[in-house]
Amino acid sequence: MNYQHILLIDPLDRLVTEKDSSLMLALTLQQMGEDVWLLFKENLYFSNYDSIVITLHSFSGSFADEKECYIKNFSLGESTPHELSPRSLIHMRLDPPFDTNYLRTLWILQTLERYHNIKVVNTPAAILTNNEKLTAYRDQAAIPGLISGDDQSLRPFLAQLRADGVKSIIIKPLDLYQGIGVSRHDLSLSDDKLAQTFKQIVARFQGPVVVQPFVESVVEGELRSIYYGGKELGTIKKVPPPGEFLANIAQGASYAAVKLSTTERTACDRIANEMSDEGSPWVAFDILGGAVSEVNITCPGLLVEVSSAVGRNLAKEIVELIR
């Protein structure tokens, strides 16, 4: 089928144009001759009274390099009404946080799927039922973790970590991204002190949080591996700046292309195929110390950086897989 590609994205002023994965996909679709448009959340709606006619935006832009990875310029064009049809394919490309507004958008998209036979990738149902932190536990070798809002459950978990020789822990929210809210805590502190800190963080994020051992090898790098339809497209190692533990490229981490180990590939292949069958063909794995730490499914990023590192426009490969 010749799809009408509709990218549901955040406002342009919230995106880093030069290296935004969604804009890279949009430009690549356009260059490959596809029918492609942009959609903003305020223009999305559902009605069972009549057909759905939504406002879509044209755009123009160009790549800054021959590899067609980094973006030189990008601008919106005219906005025009379009009637959604079964050939409409909405790419869900809104960034977290996974809050009430995010849920509302997913509910509308899910209803459009069911009532108007619109296709959405990744599907709302898959995004709704798969938390990015918890999905990592599909891998039996995942990093040990506690997901809780009860400090009484924290104490035996800390005792086990100490028995295993763990020196420090990280605590992170369930529904944020790019390292936001992640904190590190020394296990030499008393249980009472750690429990007090834990309760403060639970109160801050208004619910259960993730507690994991701090993986010392993160200073040597964290992997990001991008998959589509169960197929690995490319993998990079992100190395945090000296003295830091968050391997976040936006905060100065360096990166280079790498190969997955056999163990890493086996775990990622299996989870990616499961996720694709469930409606999430586009996933991105974060891997620490050889184990899957997160499975990005809401709006998998770093497509530009991984493409640049491996020397191929991976958005083209995604388009071919969609075709």
C-alpha cells in the first residue's frame, strides 16, 4: 500500500532540529518520494459523527552532510485539511513524559485505529502496556531492580545488593527520559538514611520509582541499539564525560559504532521480535554491562547519531521495512 505518512510530533521549538530523529525520518520520506506530512497534537481529534478531517502541515528542509544524517535546515510550510483514510499511517513521535496528556493522545489514537481503521506506529496499545523501564525485565538477565513506592520493600533489596558487593545504587522515575530525575546514592549510608531519601523521591514523582545497582562499567560506556521490525539497524557506544555517570549525548557523551555481543544480540533480537509482533516495530535498547537496562518504545531517538556513526541513513532502511 502507498501510505500517507503522518508524523505526530512535538512543536518544532521543542526539538533540536539538527539531530531530531522524527525530522530526519520526515525528510527521508520526502526525499524517497513518499506522501508525508506533519501533525501537531492540538490538531488531533476523534469524532464518530463524520469522517476525520485534520490539519496537516507541509515542510521543507535539507541535510547538512552527504550521509543524510544531520539536518541543515527545516521549516514548516502551509497547513491544509486532509481526510484520514485506511491508507493513513500515523507515526507516533511524541516525546515523554508519559503523563495524563500523553495518555489522552494515546486514547484518541487508539480510538481512531478501531473506529476509522487508521494505522499507528508504534501502536497506542503497545505503548500503553509497555513501560520502557519495566520492559527490560523481559530479559531474564536484566539488571536487578526494585520498582516500588514502599520503603519497607527497599530494605531487603539493599541487603541483597550489599551481599552481592554492590557499592551504590541509582534511583530513577518510571516515566521520564534522557536521564531526567536519575540520582546516585552510596550504599555505605544507613538503611534509615536511604529510606528517607527514597521516600522523598517517591513523593517527588508521586508514585513508584526504579531502584537498581549502579553499574560501574557505565563509565566505559552504555550501548544504544536501534531495531525496526525485529531487525537491528545499528548500535553505538555512548561514553559519559570524565567524572559523569550519565551517558547522555545531549550532556556531552561521546559515541562510536560498535557490534553487539552474541549474548546482547540474542536478548535484543528476542525482545524486538516480541515487541514488533505486539505492535512496536521501532524500539531502541539501552544496554549496560551486557544487560538490557531500558527498551525505548514511546519515541525511540538517536537515529541521527547512530546513522552518522554507522555511515548509513537508517531512516531509509526503516522506510524500506515499512514498504
